[in-house]
Amino acid sequence: MTSDDTPAPFLFEDGRNSWHTATADRFAVVIDACRYFQVAREAMLKAEKRIMLVGWDFDARIKLRGGPLEPGEPETVGEFILWLVERTPGLEVYLLRWDMGAIKSLFRGRTIVTLLRWMKHPRIHTKLDGKHPTGASHHQKIVVIDDKFTFCGGIDMTSDRWDDRDHADGNPLRVRPNGTPHPPWHDATSAMSGPITTEFGNLVRHRWALAGGKPIEPVTGGADCWPDSLEPDFADVRVAIARTHPLMPDVEEVREIEQLYLDMIACAQRRIYAESQYFASRKIAEAIAARLREPNGPEIVLINPLTANGWLEPIAMDTARARLFETLRRLDVHKRFRIYHPFTAGGEAIYVHAKVMIVDEHMLRVGSSNMNNRSLRLDTECDVAVDLRADRDDPRCARIGAIQHSLVAEHLGVDPELVANRIAETGSLIETIESLRGEGRSLRPYEIPDLSGVETWLADNEILDPEGPGEMFEGLSKRGLFRRARAWRSDRKQRRSRHLHR
């Protein structure tokens, strides 16, 4: 709602901050990979015509646990797919994954053997997606079943992802296929059925063709594949699809995701709650800065991992985060911006891989995109969003609030009802978190690390997180987190020089 209680205009605008908007007759947010792997298996068991799997990574060795197995049904996803197509005459499977990720996965156990068995099967089709600029990746995580059911979010069917919402220390199920434990992991995706899935079918078929695959016709017929154990969060809700696609010689650039982030930040009135693997985008930081300058702007809470994953990411992402946070901290005179990290009861950092944004308990967004330049300009991404601001009495808004409360409660290790009641009492998400967080399983505030000269230089010049394919090889003088400050100083110097020489 707007401040004068008049209905807020529908935020999504196809061709600007969304690709297509359509109705989902059922829509659910699925938290953490334990639940996702379970309901994904349930949905695929119902498939009659086609399963299309799109991902950044795919590990055939992981187990899709949850519920009793059918006679002869294997647990590992690679064997499960082979079993499915043999069990269901006419079922076809299409698997599209990032080409560089696939090369690395060939050396995982028996992956090469499973891949060869897939390639020999006439109804299993695999394609490596190399349709992206140098240094970019295919980062979408989508499953479309019978053109009637879709998953879209941040969870890949790969190793190191499985965890449940307890994030218990030493959970014996939180292991890699080789049996070694991996750190606790927090993630999210969405599930939907209805007309919106037609759009996803078109999206995946188009991406398949771009990657060099033969054209795929839409499904006729098909089954209702909604998982039996998954309770929908919404019924008959409009859902927007937003994408990122980098500019290429034969492909138009798409920045819907970037614009949707900026629009959601701009329309917030009370609070923004977000989870992201990274916080390194200058554009998003500038949008936040504009809201922090307002005397009555919204609170903004961001949940990040303690440090980025991998060996390159901490240099690029963590250093950029520190520089942006310090800048925003100085602008945050009203103390409305916080970054927190979740920890287990034993004090181990929980890795945040989820990409979620909730605005005023009236807007919800789940997807594959992070708050970094790669997700906004360079990699291929896909998010979904729901806007219920037009009617503040819409009972579905309460469900968005409940999803937010459950996420905050999960990170704090408390009951969601306690979070909901404390927010109702205080009117403040930050005050609620501060009053409930403590030792052990909880949230801890972000602390700016000491930055070496090399790390600072890398972040300031965005060496490892360019804003688009054109910047991969752009001169350093034109790049960087603080390019606008440099341009402003240069312009001021030129104006001063002209004044002195008059």
C-alpha cells in the first residue's frame, strides 16, 4: 500500500522488470535442500511426458531422500532418472547444465559411467550450456515437469547442498557422496503449477535451443505433478518471471532482475528482509543508500554467509561487501541497515546460499540471482516474484509474513510465533533480532574485516566481479565500486581548473 492507503500499482512491468507474468494456481516456498530433494523426487515420480532439468551443477551421486521408496527405486538421482524412464514409457528427460561445471564433475566417482549410460538412452537428452560470454556461467536452477509444474530458485541438485532447517551440528546425513561431512547449508527455491509453468516451459526450450539443442515441442497432455507432501503457500496468485542474460552478438541483453531489485527496494515502506550469498553490487548499494538517507525510510536486513565459498570468491565478494557496507554505515544516520550471519548451536557458520527478498510482508521474491554484478549483468539467472501490495487486507499477505518470520526464526533458533509477536510489539525487525539473538544457534552481526591493499584494490576495480561482458576487458580507469566518486572528483577538478583560468 502507498502511504495514503490508496492501492499500490502492480510493480511488475513485462519488458522492464519482468519477462512474463502469469497465474500460479498453487505456489510454495521450499526452504533448504532436505525438503527440496524430497518434493522434487515426489514430483518427478508423477511425470508422464517430460522432465526438463536446468542447472549450474548436477551431481548424479546425490541422494533424493524422503519418504519410502517404491520397489526397485534407487536413491541416487542419476540412477533414479534411468529408473524413471524405464518405468514410464514415453517419458523423456532433458538435462541442461553449465559446460565448465560439467567438465569438473566428470572426475566425481562414477559420474562418467552414469553420463555414458544417459547418453546411450534414447529418451535421456543431455546438453552442456556454453552460450555465455568469456568468464560468465549459466546459473539458472529450474525444473519443469510435463509443462504443468515448475521449481525455480537457488538450489542445484548437487553435493554440499543437503541440510534441514535444524542445521544441527554433526548431522550424519549432511555428507558428500564419498561420506565426508560438509558444512551446514541454507538454501531456498519455489514450486508452482498452473499457467505460469507454460512460460517456464518456453523459457527452458529457448535456452536449450540457444545451447545448440534440437527444438523441443511443448507437452500436450501431461500430469498434475504437485508433490503430495507439499502444502501450497498461495492459490491463484500472479507470479512474475525475471531474468538476466548478458549481451552477446546474437542475443539481446536482459536486465530484468537488476531492475526488479531496484524497484523492490524503492517501493518498500517499512522493511526489507533479504537473503543472498553475496552483497557486492554497486547498483543495489546505491539504491539502499537512497533509502537510508530518507528520514522515514524502511529498515533493511540482509542475511549473508560469514564468508564467500571457494578460493576466488572471498577475495572479490567479501572485500567488495566490506567496502560497500562501510560506505552505507556512514550514510545510515538513522541506524536502519544491518547484515547478519547465521551460526549453529556449536558455533559453526551456516553457509547462506538462498536468494530471497521480502518487502513489507507484501512482496516475495525467490530465485537464482545474488546481489552481485555477475547476477545482474554477466551470468544467466531466473527469479520469480509475487506482489500483493494492491490489497493490504489480502489474507495471502499474512502468509508472506509467516514465511519471513519462519526464516528469521530458523536463523535465530527460536519459534516463529515468538518472532511474529516481537515484530508486532516493536514494529522493528532489527529490534526483534537484537532482542532475540544470543550465543550458539543465532544470528551474529557483520563485522568489517581488515582489508589488505591487494584485496582493496581488487574490490575497488571489480577485477573478479565485472558489471557485464563488456567490462571483462575494460580499462581499470573506467571500472570499480567507486567509479562515480572518481568521476565526481574528476569533474570537480576540471571545473576548478576552468574557474582558475578564467
